[in-house]
Amino acid sequence: MVSVSHKLRGVRILKAVSSPTRLQILSLLFDKSALSYSELMSLLRMSPSKDAGRFAYHLRFLLKADLVEVDADSKKYCLTDLGKMVVDVADRIEKRAYKPRGMLIRTSRSTLEEFDVNRIADSLIRETRMPADLAQKVAKEAEKQILKSRTKYVTAPLIREIVNTILIDKGLEDYRHRLTRLGLPVHDVFALIEGKSKTFEGAESIRDAAGDTVLREYILLNVLPRDIADAHLSGSLHLDRLDSWITKPTEVVHDIRFFLQNGLHLEKTASFGFSPLPPRNFEEALAIVLNVILHSVREVNSTQTLEYFNVFLSPFIRAPDSAKIEESLRFFLFSVCQHADVSFGLELVVPEFLASKPAVGFAEKARYQYRDFLAEAQLLASVLFKVVKEQSVLTPLRKVKLTVKVRSDIFVDEKARQLFLEAHSLALGYGNVFFADVSEKDNACRVFSPSGCWYNDDLNGDWETDTLRVGCLGHVTVNLPRIVYEAEKDKAKFFSVLKERLNMASRALEIKYRALRNFGKGLLPFLLQRANGDEYFRLDASSLLVSFAGFENAAEAFSDSKFEEEKSAAFEKEVVDEVTAFLQKSGKRVRRLSPVVLPDFEASRRLVQADIERYGVGKIRFSGTRDKPFYPTFARLTYREGKLEPKPLSNARRSSWLHEGANLTVVELGEAEIKPDSLILLSKQLMSEYGIRFFTYNRKLTFCSSCGRSSFGQLHKCPLCGATSALTLFDRFALE
């Protein structure tokens, strides 16, 4: 028999939960764990002056029913065990009342399952590492909202959105970031498909674009610290290739001898059935190099540099048959252009440090050194110039770049002098040619990338391990003008903010380095393949770069003077000294962390647009026009009527520039006719008088798809066939 007192207690409990207000109080205490008298009134939206009596009545009723108690220490109200049980029963009753039979959920595993609130709690615990009791509370609240909707069919993304809304309401922002679903809205996917269908890029480009979007969101939300992510989004910093920040290096410098000697052991990187052996002739050697490029392109963001290309391939030329070499090179370049961005490092003489190295080649030439193949190396360079020139007249070879090393020896070797002339003839026309001054002893082993990155033998003192099989892991661009505007010309504040931005940039690069080190073996199987106990790509010897946009604009804004004036020069020196000192300290954590001025067209445009939106176009200093503003990220000169404009910095001034790890000068030639001999004189002036170590010449080209020919300048009508609607402008360094 149940006693009368127990019956009365049961009745009291049922009366306690019969009031919506009292049930709401119990639910609030379940969600918040403990609340004060005033907090409960506030959450119930009751007025202390008007509703105090009514609220006190309900609270006393719950206390007498033993559903609520007062904590002795905090003086806050909380649920008793009986109160928790009552809330749970009330939830079950509500669930039975609202839940339609067989409510289904379409899961992320592409299956249909019956709705289960425990799965929400499990996901919160697994994905966000949320405490179990908090996960249960959030899950129950989500369940209430879903059940009240009376829907018979829900999706996993919808449930995730509901849970994320609850997390925001509860101030649980960190958990929301971990739970957020990454992807594209339906409309954006349709727009992407529609847009790509008009570009002739192929179906795979849709998958790539969608994947890049997801990875960018993931890196901003879950990889980068909040301050760095916000700095990138706001335009204070720009992280290059954000979508692959933790998956790929930006550039790589190959040592093709590795593969010419060992062949392609593809079974070490994937389950391929065929791995080519070391090549026996020039054609097989080119095939090996092409495969190296094709396998690497999936693991590198930008340029692959094939350093000493003509020297390393010279031993495979059995007989100097230029016609056969030309045929092989033409097909090789055609294949390269379809798939990758490649720079060919060319030597017009065999450098001294390389001359005595054993030549990698087929067996009967194994006893030779590279100095024994000077004629073959020069023939290969000459044929390459010819093929590139002939093909570029038809269609500009945007992805094929030639870097010509300038050594003092080339001016005493007749064939080298002729090749130097051919290189300038190609640069005058349609070729993508870069010139690297390595005439001084301290930079004789320096390797260059067309982006402006360079690699010295200053890490271990060995030119092979320091400059080959290395690369640029990534770079961050700092928006210098933004710091000036934020500091409001207060020098102390400027340098304080500059240090803060440098710190964020170096931390972002350290995150990238550690991610590649941790995940590289699986994500970069070709580059990190091992031979003789050594990884091919020397990740620890590769560069991490902090670049700067709008250096001149920042100096002008800070000093209210033109960049060439004395006040701007003083500002420049202070900034350079501060940056150099900071990165030297940071470099102790990560090797090869260097300050640079590195071409980055996306950063150049994006950062200035961010400043215009924030401060207004009339308040900032920028380059270009109001329609096409930009912050410079590389030095640009114009050669007009035999003069350079603006006048380049002198050797003394240039030495203070931020170019420890990269620098590129672009010389615009315009449309005027220039002879190769005159261009050689200009190159010598740039190197000897102004100390410019790496430069290229640029000309705008108009390509006509109707007749398949290119012409100098920006034209509106093809001078050869008269077509007007089949013209495409090519400008390698356009900032528009």
C-alpha cells in the first residue's frame, strides 16, 4: 500500500509541473545548472517591480515540492535529483507528443536513418571535444526545436545548422567553429558549374574550385589562430595560396640528376605497375624529366625550377645532331605547356663548382666530368632558345620560363657570347626570359626562381644541399600602408603594430612548415620519396618568406613626401632594420625565414581594395589609377628613349632593401624597336651600375586566334589578318 504522504507528494509534484512558468523555471535550471533569483527573473522576462510576488510564489512551490534547492555557498538555485528526473520525464512526454512516427534523417554517409538525439550528443563529443553533460543539454535543446517543427524528414546539414545556432546563443563560439559544416550553398555550386562551362577549363576545374573553397574555410576556422585568420580576412595580411596552406609547398627546385641516375621508382609513391629505369639516351632522359614534372605538379602550388637543365642533360647527347635535339625538345615543351609552370635554369658556360663533378649519364660516359660536355650544353641551350622563339611567335608560352645565368666567363667564351645575344634576342621578342647575375664569388652558386625567390649556399655551406631539392614553402604578405593608417603617423605605434603583424606572419609560416612536416609523407609522396636513406625534397632547408606590399606607398603616406625624398628614405631604413632584426630572432624557431619583396598579384589588388573599403579612396596612397589601384609587390622600371624611369636605386641604397630571400625587377620595354646589342648594354648597366641581381624584360603582346600569330603592343586589330574579335592581350606582369 502506498502511504497517504507519498500520494500527497506525488500530487504536489504533478501540480508543480502543471504550471508553464514553473516548468520553464525547471528547464532554465537544467540548461544553466545554477541561477540566482534575479537571473531567473531576467530570463523569464519578469519585472522585479510588477512580477516579484508571482515569481516568488512559483519558486516557493518548487522548493516545497523538493524539485529545486538553494546552494549554500553560491546562494543560487539549482535542480535536485528529483527535479532532474521530472525534467527528463517532461521531455519524454513532449517528445512523444510532438515526434511523428518514423521521422527520418538523411545522414552525411548518404543513408536514411530514424532520428536519434543521442547521435547529436555523440557528434558534439567526438567533433568538438565537448563535455558529455553539456553535449546532452545542447542535443536536447536541438531535439526540441526539430520536434516542434513537426517535419517528417530532416538532413544532417539542417541539424548541424540548428545546433550551431544553439551554440551561438549559448556563447559557445569555439565549439561552433569545430562543428561548422564546410562547403558551398546550392546556388553557388550551380553558379560554379555554369561559369566553368564557359571557360573551357574542363569538368575537373569544378571539383578543384569547390575543393579549394572547402579547404580555405577549414584553414581559416580550424587551423589558423583567430588573430591570424582575422588579419587575412580584413586585409592586414595576405596568406598566399590559402587553400593549400597545410598541404603543398609553393615552389620546388629540382635536381634532375637524382632521377637520371636512379630512374623513377614509382612503386615507392603509389601502386604503379611500371617504373622507368635510368635513361640511356637524350630522348629517354627527356621522358624521365617530363614524368618528374607531371608527378610533382600535383604536389607543388606554383613553379618547378629545373636548375642546370642544359648541363645535367648534356652527357646524354651522343652526337651533336641539332635537328634531332630540336625535334625532341619541341615535343617535350609542348607536353610541359599543357600541364605545368616550369623554369629552365640555363648555363652558357659550365660553372667552376660544377665542372669537376662526375657526369651522370649512361655507362660509357660515367668516367667523365661535366666540364667535358661544354659543347653539348651550349648546343642544348641554343636549340632551346630557337624552339621557344619559334613557338612563342605563334602562341606565347606563358608556362615556360628560361633563367639565364650571367657569369664573367661568358664574355671571354665566343660561343657563350653568341648565346647571350640569342637570349636577349628572345627577350626582345616573345620569350619569357629572366637574367640572373651570379658573377660575384658570394653568389656564384645562387639558384633563382622566376618569382624572384633565390637560394644561396649559406645554410650548410654546401651548394648542392642548400640550393637543390629545396624550395619556397610559402609566403605571407604584410600590408604596410594599413599599418601607417592604423598608427595615424605615430612612429612608436607604427613599429608596435609592425611587430605584431610580423609575429602573426611568422606564426602562420611556422604552422605551414609543421603541417608539411607532419602530413608531408602522405600528401607529398613523390617529393618526399626516399633514396639511400634521404628524402628527395629537403623540406627543412626550404624557405619561409615574409613579403611586403606597398612599401613606397607606406613611406609616402607616413612622411607626406615622394618616395625618393630624404624623409621617405629614412623611414625605409628604419622599417628594414626593424624587420631584419625581428625575423632574425624568429628564424631561430624556423630555418630560412627571410624578409622579401615578392611578386604577388592577388595580394597587390586585394589589400588595396580592403584599405579603400575601410578608409575611402581619397584617404589612402596607392599606385595605378582609381579604377585599377594596387600596392606594388615588385620593382618595375620603364625603358623609354634610352633611359630608365624611374631611375633605379643605386648599389648603396639597394643593399638596404628587403631582399634577403627574393627580389625581382621587371623592365618594361614598350613597343619601340630595340636591337639585341642595345639590350645587352642595358643588362650590363642594370647589373654593374645599379646592382640588380635578377631581372626580366616585359612587353605586351596581342595574340590573334584567327591567324595564330602574336604582335607587339595592345592592339584592337590584328595587323596580319585584320581580325578584331579574336584578339587576346598577354602581359606577364599586368596588375589590372
